[in-house]
Amino acid sequence: MATRGSAQTPEPERSSRGGARERRACARGDVAAPACEGQDGGREGTRGGRWPARSGMEHLERCEWFLRWTLVRAAVRRYLPWALVTSMLAGSLLKELSPLPESYLSNKRNVLNVYFVKMAWAWTFCLLLPFIALTNYHLTGKASLVLRRLSTLLVGTAIWYGCTTLFSNIEHYTGNCYHSPALEGVRKECQSKQHCHREGGFWHGFDISGHSFLLTFCALMIVEEMAVLHEVKVDRSHCLYTAITTLVVALDFLTFIWVWMFLCTAVYFHDVSQKVFGTLFGLLGWYGTYGFWYQKSFSPGLPPQSSPLNLKQDSYKK
């Protein structure tokens, strides 16, 4: 028995040496080594290559899945304009009848206002550009159609520039420079807003809410362009999968920021009439393009969909 036991003694040692060799093979990156799978100290675990990346991608996919089925629904495109109008009126009424106490969001220098809302069209443009290009090319494979659809961003830029210039001119021609915020004593020597501010005065005119206009237009435009996701089916192995998933999450979060800051504008800033006109211009910019012009043949066109155009038109009529 003793001899038998002594013959078996080296066995664990050989097993230990074999396991060590397999672990070293994993560490060298030998993917064929059988011990690599399930080893905590193996290549994936110690070097943080695949496990962390896979975990991060899974979180991104879950987030994309939830946001996709929250904002891509046809009901969202149908009712979001009405929701924005209702919230603008309700927030304006609250501001007039029972103003909320000042908060961080009522400060014009808050982070969301300075770094997002002030550059709302730049954010929207920069994220929609690759999103429209990748999704439309994935569906059609036609560069000419992609360029045609990308022209929607040029149209949006023209709408943004034209409306903001119009608002600035309206404020200029309806305004005067005053000595104090209480609008006491007109300073007739100051004939422009810039000159008035340089002289330490306070310019007051009909200031149509640029925030109400731009946030309305940007949010509705993003929701319209994301309708293409009903048709986009990308395998995880596809080279565009990560890019499209990341863009979907970014655009969804951007839309939530636009809607949230629209509500803050309704509650904290501008007069009712200024917000009504601002929101109205945003709605006109959206409906004039996606609800009317883009349904014509001589236009950038609507996002690609397999369903007939009449179904798209019905979503606006309802």
C-alpha cells in the first residue's frame, strides 16, 4: 500500500504543472489553449480585453433597446408636437400665476444651457450627420440617395439661421434702450442692442424665444430621422453595429435634454407670447419639411421605409 501511494504521489504535481503550462499559454494569447475558457487569470480576465468590452457593449445594447422602443414609436412622432405645445402653455401659466423658486436650472449659466442649448443645432447636426449617412447607406447602398437625404441638414441649417436672424431683427426694430431693467428713461442715443449693452443700458424689445423654437425643431427632427430604425437590422458582427448603436443612444439622450430644457424654458424664461411664437416657428419648420415638402419628389425625401408613403402621411393627418 505504501508503494502504491508513493507511485501516485507525483500525479498532482504533473497536473499542477500541466495547468500552469495552460495558464501560461493563455497569458501568451494562445486562443487554442483549452484552459483559456473560464480561467479568471486568463487572457480575457487579466488583460481586461474582452470581458470589460463585452460588458460595456451589453450595457450599451440594453440602453439602446430601451430608448429605441421609447422614442422610435409612431405614436411619439404623432403626439410629441402636441405634448410640446401643452407643456409650453402649462409651464407659461405656472410661471405667470405661481412662479417656482429660483434653482440651478433657472440660472442661464447652468451646464445644460451653456454647453448644450446654446449649441443645440451644432449638437443635432453633428450627431444626425453620421446617423443619416450610415443608416441610409446600410438600407439602400446608394451614395446618391445618402447625399440627397443628408441635404435635410442643409435645409435645417437654413431654417435655423433664417429664424434666428428674423428673431434678432424683430427684437431690434421693436426695442429701445433703457437706463434700468425697470424700463425707466429711454436712451435715444443707443440705436442697437449691441450699442446699448456697451453703454451699460438695458435693451427691451419683442424677444421671440429662440430656445422654444430651436429645441422644438431639433427634438422633432431627431424623432423623424430615427423612424428609419424600424427598417434597420444590423447583426452584432457587422462593422456598423457599434457605430449605429452608439449614435442611437446619443441621439436619444440628446432628445431628452432638448425636451427637458424646453420645459425649463417654459417654466423660468420669457413671456407667454414670446414662447408661443418661438414654439410656433419650430412647429412650422418641422411640419413644413417633414409633413409637406419632404413628401414631394423634388425634395430631400423622408427616411427610407418599406411601408407605403401613405402610411407616413397618415401619421401627420392623425
